[in-house]
Amino acid sequence: MKTATKRLAMLAAGMLMVGAASASAAPRRAVVVVPHIGVRFYDPLWSPWWYPATYPYAVTIDDDSRVKASVTPKDAEMWVDGYYAGRVGDVNPLHVVSGGHTITFFLDGFRTVSENVYVRPHSTFKLTESMVPLGRGETSAPVAPPAT
């Protein structure tokens, strides 16, 4: 009986790992694994090979919002809500969740530029900025930390 329990645990763990791999492989879809746990009772005619079954099903996350930045110089760092997103030339357009965001552009030797934007669902927000070089003795402002 103990080997059957071990096999059951291995089967359940394997199915959960397959579901997790499916969720990480597709950024626009998520696989939700719902365990169906039945009540076990004694019945002499019932099969002893009972196991909990899982039913995976797909949930579509339908949010296709983007921010397209046109910034001079192109090698500026792009930060969204205090988190590093990448260089402007590498992450253009940037897929974001619809709603309000603080977008910051940072590059050593230039003034830091921050913009509060609202991105509507299923749309592309176009942002055009030109960063100004720093004067003598000036330092660029640090990027604001993420809000908690």
C-alpha cells in the first residue's frame, strides 16, 4: 500500500510540474491545475487504485497594451514603476499591463526624465523624449524605487 501512495505522490508532482512548465512557456496564457479530491470511503466493490485526478484548463489573459518610446539617446535605460525594463533600443515596444505607470529614462551624463502615463487596454502609448546633457557639476537624479 505504501508503494501505491508513493506512486500517487510522484504522479501528482509530475502533473504539477508539467502544468508549471506550460505556464512559463506561454507568456500570454496560463495553465491552471485544479485538484479534484474525492471523499474516500470503504466499499468492497470499489477499486483500490483510487487517485486524485487533476483537470488542467487554459485561461486567456487578454491584455495587449504597449509603450513605444522614442528617446534620444537610444542607449538610455528604461525603468517602469521603479523596475528596470532594459535599454530603449532593445525593449521597444514594451508590453505592459494597462493602467497607470511611471516611466523613467536614465543615462549617465544626462538629466533623468520621468513621465506618468496611463496606458489604455489594447492600445499603444507613444512617448517621445529628448534627454538634456548635464552641465558642469550637475548630477543626474536617481531612479525612484518601486512603490510597495
